[in-house]
Amino acid sequence: MSAWATLALAIVAEVIATSALKSSEGFSRLWPSVIVIVGYSVAFYALSLTLRHMPVGIAYAVWSGVGTALIALIGLVVFKQKLDAPALVGIGLIVAGVLVLNLFSRTSAH
């Protein structure tokens, strides 16, 4: 599996785990808590595999940036959380930073 595929797996697993974290209600509900533990375990394992072929700064920037944007979107759609203009600008800047890293940086593993 390529570094980008394992990074995508890490992002998806982390987003699932973080989404379930809210539903776990402080780890007081069994199945959401299990999803959190398994999701974060898969996420960190996949991230560790990614780091074999990609610089840690790039991998972490993409992982955290894309994860942040996806969690904000899930919060908006699933949990009906509101995002004000500064939040949207901030998330846009995070996404722009990830794009700049991947499209223009020679540090990124392509």
C-alpha cells in the first residue's frame, strides 16, 4: 500500500474515532467507546506505516489538517454544530496550507 493510501486510512480511522468520541459520552457508552479505541489504534498504526515513506512534518500536517476539516464538516452536518465566519476562514486556511504543502513543496513525498 502506498504512503498516501495508508495516510488516507489513518485520516478516515481518526475521523471515525473522533466522531464516536462525542457519542461515547465520556467513555460511559460501550460501543462508541470501542469504536474510539479501535479507530485511534488503526489511525496511529496507519500513520506509523506512512512515516516509513513520508517526512513526519508533511504526514502530520496532512493528517491533522484534513482530519480537522472533516471533523468540522461532520460536526456541522451530523451534530448540527454551527460554524461562524472566523471558524470557516480558519478551516479554509488549514486546507489551503495542506494544498500548498502537497502541490508546491519538494519536501512532500509524491
